Amino acid sequence: MLFSNVAFANDEHAGEEKPKVFDANKVIFGHVLDAHEFHFFDYTDSEGHLHPVTIPLPVILYSKERGWDVFMSSKLEHGHAVYNGYKIDDEKIYAVNEAGAIDESVKVYDLSITRNVAQMLLAIIVLVSILISAANKYKKGIGRTTAPKGFQNALETVILFIRDEVAKPNLGSKYERYLPFLLSVFFFILINNIFGMIPGAANVSGNIVFTAVLGIISMLVINFSGNKHYWGHIFNPPVPGGVKAILVPVEILSIFTKPFSLIVRLFANILAGHIIIICLISLIFIFGNFGSAAGFGFAPVSIAFTIFIYMIEILVAFIQAYIFTNLTAVFLGGAIEEHHHHEDEHAHH
């Protein structure tokens, strides 16, 4: 602060092209956000050209001006080409004019099968196949007259756990009515969490839209199942009149804050885990920008921490599926709870 110096820019190398450095921000958000393809890695050929290794997905577009367009995402060449009057930039597809500039007059509706959608469909197919296979074994008597075998044994353990530790304690005698819903929510979240741990796969559970839909479904089931006692506590809580004016808006707000907590909790935990893992791997290449020795030297430390966090994330995949299911059962139990007579006696007293 007491001394100053003047530094002049050196123009000697101004015309030279700077070497490309590792862009951690692009890699991290490229992994956790949705995309129109599955991207695994890039390689450079002998001539210095970069080639990405990807699985392209169908692009489905509609606009009033141009109608429907269906083609594979590889036609857009990762933003380096224009196809049928469209180009992609930061995973958003725009309509362009003959000069290649974005045509603002054309409103594009992107209905493409992105990697999140494709992975959800794949997860559903795998999940349904596993459950049907287990159900067929039960039809044959395996698991009823004899002990369950193979993966059927693991499924039965999980199903009994959800029934005995989640459904029955929170829903009481009505647990059988809601058990299929709770099991569907649990297994759907769990299998998408596990699929998201596969390198190169999509981060479905870390997408706020995915968790928002699940939260909205839970909110609808909870509120449509609510009895008179539930709605009475919301619009006419058993408190003095002065407090009631404050408590009623709070109770109405709780209708939305409960599913909102489910949405944010699942989204934030899964997204944070993926970002931490990618950040730890990215440190190898960030240190590599300072020299190969620094990159290789830090690699063992980065890999060790990555494996440690990866193991924790596998545990988190199960925990977050359980927490979402358990809290849904808790909220649902509060909505279907029967009115107790001792409350009337207490209020009268």
C-alpha cells in the first residue's frame, strides 16, 4: 500500500495463440446439467483435431413458422454446425437465418429426448424388469414355499423395511393403501441415484425439475388424501382467536413448504455430491496446468479423496431415497390421521 510500481505489457508475444488450459467450470457444469447427448471424453488425433466421444440423442423441435423437425444431435456437431436452420449453443437450440445469425422471430419449442429423459426411461425399464422378474419367481412359489433366491432376496428385504419401518408406523391401519406409492417413490429415486453414480451418466436426481415433479406428486397425494380433521387444523386450528389469525396463514403456507423441503433436500444433496466428485477429479488437471509433474504428483491425493467421497455418495443415494419416502409417509400420516376424542375433552376443559 505504501509503494507502487508500473508494469508495462509485453507485446512481443501478442500475436501468438495462448495454449488452452483446463476449464473446470465447463467440465463441472457440463456434467451436472442436462444435455442433448451423452458425453464421455475427448481425444486429439495426430493432426491436432479434437474429437469428442459421445452418444447422440434425438432432437425434436417445433415452431409455428417451421413446423416439426426431428434429427439426431450429432447433426449440430456440438455447436460447430447449422442443420435445417438450427444451431445449438450452451445446450440451447436456436433457429437461425440464412446468414447463420439467431432468428428472434422464430420461437422454438424443444421437446428433445435429452440425456436426463433417456436415462430416466432406461432406469424405468431396468427397474420394471427387475421387479417383474422377482414377481415371476413368487408366482412359481419361490419366496413363498421356499426361501427367496438371488436378487429377489435383496428386494424382499428392502420392501419389508419400507413396509415395517416407514409405512406402518406413519400410516397405521391404512398403510396397505399407500404402500405401492411409497415403494414406487423409493425405488424410482434410488435407481436414478445409483445410475447417476456411473461415470458418463446423467445427473437426474440432481436436476431440480426431476425433484420438483416428485415433490408435486407427493403434495397432491397428501392433500387429496387429507380428511376433515386435517383441513380443519389448517383453516380452523384449535387456538385462541387472536393467534388463529396468525396461525392460519402459516398452516396454509405449510401445504407448500413441506413438499418444497422434499424437493430441495433431494436436489441439493445429490447435486452437491456430484459437484464435489468432479471438483476433486478436476484438481488433477488444474494442477496439470502448472506442469505435468504437479498434475501427476497430485493425482494420488485427488483419486484417494474421490474414492472416499464416491463411497459416501453411494450411501447417500440410499439415504436420500429413504428420507424422501419417510417424510412423505410422515406428511401423509398427518393428513389421514383420525380425529381423537381426547382432544375434544382437552379443548372443553
